[in-house]
Amino acid sequence: MTIIALLAAVLAGSALAQAPRFRYIKGDSEAVDRTTHLTWRRCLEGMNWDGVTCAGTPATFVHEAAVAHTQSQKGWRLPTAKELFSLVDRTQPSPVIDLDAFPGTPAEWFWSASLYDGYPGSAWQISFKDGEVRTSYNHHGYLIRLVR
């Protein structure tokens, strides 16, 4: 393709100019975000990539158990609230996340690694029902998605 044809395609807003936000690696079990450059597990903890989608039942964790679990997952961690919120896509119906990239994601609350300053025992969560952000006491059970 010539430079002129390429520029025309870009100016016309063709698919050539609009790469998908996520690319998949490790047998499609991981999603690399081209916007944030973060790599996400496509499946929630408790679920597994079966080659086509996420299978199984997502596990819930109190915050302390979520942190302990991530320490056993070499190279993975809980995302900060800002990182987790970057997955919210309000152009999607509930759940407000790209289900092609993250199949099986329920419209529920997810823990972040971000603690709530001034309130010991609290951390930030994100709802993929509607993109709401809030804090909660760490003894509540929520879902987790890991990042690196």
C-alpha cells in the first residue's frame, strides 16, 4: 500500500487505522491493552481459559485473601483502582466491559489493590454492573481480575 493510500485509509477512518484495543497472547488467555500497555488475565480467578472462553465459577475473596492469592500467582498482582477502572466501557450494556476480551465477566463488584486512606480496613472497588466506584470494608467478598 502506498503512503497516499495509507493516509487516505487513515483519514477515512478505516479498520486499518483502528487496531482493536486488546491483543491476545499466551494461547489467548491473556489480553494486552494497547491503550494502557497492561496485560490482563482474561478470566477471573476461579475460572479458566478453555481455548475459547472462560469456564468455571468465579471465586470471591475478602481483601486480605485476594492479596494473599495474588502473591501466589507469580508475576501477577491486583490492579490499582485506576487500572481496574480503565476496563470500564460504558458503551457496553451491563456488564460494562468488553466481553470479547473478558468473557464471562459478571456485573458485580471487583477488588482493587488501592486502600482507602484514613479508613483502615477499607479498599476501593469497581462495579462492572455500571462502572460505579466505591470503598468497602475488607471483610466483604468480591471478585478479582489479575494484571501485570
